[in-house]
Amino acid sequence: MVFSSPIFIFLFLPITLVGYFLLSFTNKIGWRNFFLLLASLVFYAWGEGSYVLLILGSVTLNHIFGLVIARSNNPKIPLTFGVAANLLVLIAAKYLGFILANIAPIFALLGLPESASLSSSLPLGISFFTFQAISYLVDIFRKESPAQSNWISTALYISLFPQLVAGPIVRYQQISRELSERRTSAEDLESGIARFIVGLAKKVLLANSFGQFADFAFGLDAASLTSTAAWLGVICYTLQIYFDFSGYSDMAIGLGRLFGFHFPENFLYPYISKSVREFWQRWHISLSTWFRDYLYIPLGGSRRGRLYTYRNLILVFFLCGLWHGASWTFVAWGLYHGTFLVLERTPLKKLFEILPRFLGSLYTLTVVVFGWVLFRADSFPHALLFYKRLIGISESAVAPSSLALQLNFELIVLLLCGIIGSTPIALNLFKSFNHIAKEKLMLSAAYCLTYFAIMFSLLGFSAAKLASGTYNPFIYFRF
């Protein structure tokens, strides 16, 4: 089940909200937590019911390890076993097939029988809830968070449906108080609904539309792929992945608000960044800060000299690429970003610092866009073909199949909306209008009418788009 599906919007969410708010009258937080836990398990089981046992096992395992770490005289031992257990489950579920495929040539070279290939569906959100569970254990070890003694609260923290399958990766300390004491204010209700609608519109109206153009371009063969089609395809994918994932994060944050939870922000307009380093401070913030706090800093960060810093950055982004998928193209994408982060810490750093904002943003956007080719391509030869077309090498004749991906009015309007939507222009305009409107009653009424008209329009157009088509993927579901 995805947030942008009609069954979620018109069935699951209304039933869950009604049940939750009816239980709110009891003033029993335990009953509300239990109800939300059941709803989260139903949400998770909708697509693949057997994996509910996996997440319940993960919850129980981490609940026990958390208590043992908190009470142990030598907490490093249970922490090591707890983290190792989480990683082993993740490796077995996500990377075992990749590992076996890569060692098969070695088996063949040694004359040994080939290992059996594995092909099974990936448990939804396993990379997200595994990282969340590891952060819980490490924070208990560091005494930054207490161990949760209530199994239901631990289970709700790990499996809470708004952030279960695609984040944000929430630290226990960020919502520990809300697990035991929370209420949904009128402001939470209003902001939660608005945030969900904006995220839904990003996903359905923008990401899905860009995705159709991107899929078409990346599906063209060498004879049909022109430079124009390659550039339009990669630009559309650049906007698709932003609106897809930031839209999901907006919906997750909005849903959290409806139930009294305040999740951290996950995107801060990353495409306006002046450097690759700044990009990672704005893109998928909960993941980049997780790697910073639980891997980069423990490895020594930048405290042990320049070479150690470079090593740590490369290692972190190697694992960041691997986290995104069991494929060498994802690893290459991670190393690609790690390399630019290293370059920005060399003596070239001074050059990056004196660049005007516009040139810095242009440099960063170019790096990011070229990186998305590796992220989206099916293989290295596929990525190489795209790079050739992007720089004008081996230009093919305009084939009939590529004519479908040309600049037309629909695509121009879509690109303009995407470019504006990926910057804070619209948000700043609304903030300015709101600030002025507070001083005058007539303007305040106009602001409210405009605000509600936009929200209802976005919801209506999104619902109509969902009803009219079947193209509704979520890129980050595979992670």
C-alpha cells in the first residue's frame, strides 16, 4: 500500500483516523499506541503479509537488546551482537543474491559448483527500519536515550506506518516523549492535512508525470537515443526523484502530525545548494545525518588528519551507495559523490568558497544531474551510452521513437512547475503574503481563501490523476 493510492487515501487513512480519535476520548495513551501499532502492521501486511513476522522479529530482538544494553556492566558486548544481528538480517534479505552473483565467477574459476541464485521480493522499508533500530541501540549505549521497557512502544517506534517504508529515519530521542504523552492540536491537524496534500500533489502531479518522460528516455536504445532525448530524460529524472521522495517525506511528516508525532524535516531544497557538501546537508537529511553520527564520526570524522578524512568520506559514501541498492551502479553513484566531497576538502576548497552563489549552484547541479545517470541506469554500458549522448558523442539520427520526447507545450509547463517547485520561491511568496495579511483583515481573508482554494485544487487534481491512470511507482520503496 502506498500513500498515493486510492485505497490508502479513501479507506485506510479515514478508518485509522476515526478509530484513533475515538480512542483519544479515553485519555489512555496505551490504547492509542496499540491501535496505531495494529494499523501499522495492517499497512505493512497489505502487500506482503509474510514480512510482518520479519518486522515483529526485528522489534522483539531490538527491544530485548535495548534492555540488556541499558542494564549491562559491559554494554559494548550486547551492542555489538545487536548491531550485528540487524545487519545480518539486512544483508540476508537485501544483499545475499548480489553477493552470490558476484562470487559465482570465482566458484567457476576454481571448478566448484555454482551457488544457487536467489530471487525474492525485498521486504518493504527494511533499509529504513534497520537503520532506525540500530540508532536506537547505539543511543542507549551512548546514554543519549533510555531503553524503552514497553514492548508496544518499541514496536510503534520501529513500525509506525507514516515513516515505516521510506522514512524519514527517526531517532528514538526525537519522538520518545510523544510515545508516552501526545495530543493532536488544531494546528497539528491543519498543518498535517496541508503537508499531506502538498506531498500528494508533488508525487502524483509532478513526480509521476516526470517519471513517464524519464522512463521513456531511459528505455530508448542506442539507435533511438538522441542528445535532446538524453538531456530531457535525465532532467526529468532529476525532478522525478526529488518530487517522488520529498513528496513521500511531506506525506509522512503530515501523517505524523495527524497522530501527534513531529518527524524531522528530510529535504530543504537541495537543488539550490552551492556545493556537493551542502547538497548532502539538504538531501535526505535523516539518512545523511545517520551516516554522519553512526559511521563517519565514530571512524574519526575529520579529527585525525586529511588522509583519514578522505578515507572516511569514501567509505561512508561507498556504503551510502550500497544502502540504496544491491548493484554496482549504486556503489559507483556513492563513490562519485564521495569523490566530489573529497575534492571540496582539498586545497581546491578555497576555489569553491569564492565562487558566486550562481556558479556554485550550477556546478553542484551539474554534478548531481550527471550522478543521477548512474543511479537510474540499468547497467554501466547503459550509463555510458547516456553520458555519450549528454556530451554529444556518437550522435544518432533522429529516430521516430525519439520524437515522442521533444520539447512541447506540456513538457515546457511541467518543467517550469518542476523548477519552481524545487526552489523556495513559492514558499517564500506565501510567507510574505501571510506576513502582510496578518496586519489587514481583508488581506487575511483573501489569504485564507487563496490557501484553501489551492489545497482543495491540489487534492482534487491529484485524486483525478489517480483515478485516470495506473502509473504510480515510488522510487524509494525498493530501498
